[in-house]
Amino acid sequence: MRIIRDPKRLNPCVLVLGMFDGVHRGHQALLMRGDELAQEMVYPLAVCTFQPHPLHVLAPEKEPVMLTKAAVMQSFGVDGLCVTTFTRARANQSPEDFMAELVEVYAPVVIVCGFNFTFGAGGKGNGQMLKEYGKKHGFRTVIVPEVVIGGETVSSTRIRRLLAQGDMHEVNNLLGRGYSIAGRVEEGKQVGRTIGFPTANITSPMAISRMPHFFCSCKFMPFMPLPPQK
């Protein structure tokens, strides 16, 4: 899987749109539908997502703690993870300009999005608008319905709430895998040598100290920075 930052022009593809914050079971439904279409039509599967979270630009005081994203994508057949920088200009972009940019950059044969996906200034664009635009610009739009577990829609907000409550069983159920964090190991106060087992100080955007109780296991990997896009 290639990670492409602010892509300029790609070959025709099946394109999946979304934030994919956590790549939970709802997101997985999008990716699996996209993968089915890509294999059926023999096109690569690309994902267009955004960084930072839109609220970082629009309402920083409301910006959520992001869950993991990139590391999970490859297992769902994604060929290219395209990370678009979310800026104030992007936030003010009209829905029409956003859709025109999708056509110019991705040349999509099919666009897959979630039932609640919105885009453009004020979130005025939606899946139905993509459907109408696609009829005139040569792509089909597939809108994937919500995934409901335990009588409630699976969402990143719900998972963050459960994390804060320490309900790891339900977190893992909604994620469809064991919850994990990733980050660099940094030098700490060297407490581990005094308590009989090693510890690690991991810098991560997810503050696990917010959880009331937890157990964790760690897998250490060498840090490999992404090469700059050419």
C-alpha cells in the first residue's frame, strides 16, 4: 500500500471517501465494498482521507483525540491511501469544486462513501449530490448504510466514549480487532529497573491515562519515516 500525501493526479480507480478515524466496523464496511468493486471491475482501490481532523481547523477546542488509521488499511485491499491536508481553504471549498477536484485528481470509476458523509463548505455536499454529479461526469456512487451493533450506530465518537469508560471489550467489538496505539518510545524516568520488569514511555496522540484501568502488551518496531512524495 502506498501512502500519498496531497495527490495531484492518479490513474482511474475505485475511490472510497471518509475520515476513517479508527477504521472501525462501519469504516470496514466501506472498505470491503470498495474492495469488492475494485476486484470486480479490475481497478486499483484508493482511499481519500483528511489530516488533520476538520475540527482542528474549524473548532480546535472540539477536536477529538484521533484513533489509529493507516496501519489497518492495507489488510482491506487498499492500494493507495491518499492523505489530503485539511486547511481553511479546504473548509471553504464549495461542494461543486470538491467534486470537480475528485474527478480531476482520482478519475474515479466508482466512488464509495458512508451514509453520513458530507463535504464542502458547511457540510452541504452529501452522497446524493455525488450520485447526481457522477451521472454527468462518468462515475457511479455507492452509499454504504450504517453499521449498528448493540442497537447503536458504530462510530468513532462512541468508541472514544467507551475508551474513557475503560470498556475495552466493547471497544474491541466495535473495532473488529484488539485496540492498539502506536508511537515512539522515548527516554523516561527509568522506573522499570526498580520494579522488576521493563517499561516504555510511548508518545502517542491517544492519552491512555484517560482510561480508568487497562492492561497492555507491546510490540516494538524500528521507526521508519515515510519517504517524501516525489
